[in-house]
Amino acid sequence: MKIAICLTQMKPEPWLESLTSLLPEAEVFVWQPGSPVADHAVVWAPPQAFIDEQAGLKTLFNIGAGVDALLQLRLPSELQVVRLDDAGMSVQMAEYVCHAVIRHFREFDAYERDVREGKWSYRKPHLRSDFSVGVMGLGVLGARVAKTLQAFEFPVNGWSRSAKQLPDVQCFAGMQQLDAFLASSRVLVNLLPLTAETENILNKTNMAKLPPQAYVINVARGRHLVEEDLLDLLESGHLSGATLDVFRTEPLPADHVFWTHPKITVTPHTSARTLREESAAQIANKIKALDQGHPISGLVDRRTGY
């Protein structure tokens, strides 16, 4: 069994070491042009040249949760694309989103500004019942985020492409229920996969349907958000602010207005990082299962994009 590693913009050697240790019977190597054809590949943003050269691949394991970049490549129809199920990312995402929601709810950003100016200030507490949080995307990450928000007693709404049921979450499904979901969500958290249907879904038309003074948190993909529309709604006062972890261009250009906008909090795509040891173990177990003819989780449906 041969396993190729092709990771763009990150060091492949730690992955090589981990997978070699977990799969000692396999030949694991870092791909270079002219490398032998592998049975399986572990990738992040591989070039088209890799796909073209590795024509005999059976499975393509993506080391992140989102596979939108992979699906833009020309992939053989028989090639299976596999995403990570969790591998420690859902708890990180829940931490990040809860931090952003609580920071806004408790107005900690305003307190921080006052402290820098030497002001001892007081703000009337908000009611949790007035701060319903809407989670767009109820996959592994979205479901964990919704559950964790409930621990802080926020009312939680959920929206997904197909109908889902989560305990104590008001669930909406499909485009026919999107408006009702938006209208009932004081804080909007985007965790959708990026597909042709969801690109630009955070646009002026949709975000204007949020309640006045709503807050937006985008931790999915930069191309979900129409940046100019967000700025317009912040300027008009319909939106009170945003926390953004993902952007159309990454790293975020130094002259981008988001860096210094007083109502926007920026973080460098750090909401949920891939944990190598947990991810490598998951991939190794799936490779073993496939070689034994067993089914695995995480297979991507290219028609839906996730």
C-alpha cells in the first residue's frame, strides 16, 4: 500500500512521521512530480498536477473539514473524497463561537475601550431571552456549537439545507424557511459548507432580514460573505457588529478596511485548527477499514459539496 502526502503551505514532515508510525506496513512518502502512483493520498489544497499525475488514486483524504477547494479541481469520477469527521475541531469551534457571542452579549469590547481610556463604566445587562443565536449549518461543527451555546442558556435556532432535529433547538430547513430563521436570530453564526448555493448567502438581502442591531459571526468561508453589503449594513446601523475569522483573500490584505473597522473583530482563520495527531489517527483507521472492505464515514457527496 502506498500513501502520498501533498500539503500546500504547510510542512509535510510531521504528517509523514505520524502516518508512518500508524501504518508501518505502508509506504508513505511526500509527493513530488514523478513520485510513484499511490493508493491513498492525504492532502491540503493540492495542485491539479498532483491529481493528474496520481491517476490511480482510490481515496483523497482532506485534512480540513471543508472540501470546497478540492471540488474545484478536475477529479476522476471514481476517486473518493473523504473529509475529517471532527478530530478535535468541533470543541475548538464551540469555544470560539461562544467567546464571540458572550463578548458581544456582555459588551466586553465596549468595556475594553472604556478601560483603555481610564473610564469606570456601567452598562445595563441584556436579557438572554432577547439574544437568540442562529446557527447556519447543522453538521458536526454546527451541532456542537448549538449544544454548547445552550449551556449558557441562549435560545438557539438552527438552519440547514435539509430538515434536522436537535434537542431544544428551533430548527429550520430549506430556502422556504430561511427568512423565518433570519428574522428570529439576533446573532447569526455561519457554519455552512461552501457550495454554489451558499456562496454569497451573507448578502444585503438576507442580512437585512435579521432583527435590528443583529450581530454576524462568520467562521465558515470568506466567500459566504459579501463584504460590501456587511459594511453598508454596519454603516446604516442595522447590524451592530461582526466577528470574522475567514476572508475572501487570506491572509487578509494589510490595507483591508476590516482591520481597523470599529465594529468588526478580525481573527486569522484560527477558529478551529486541524489537530495533527488526532487527524492522522482518524485517517489511518479509515485507510485500514477501506483495505478490509468496511464502510467509512466522511465520504463527500460531490453533488451537494459536503
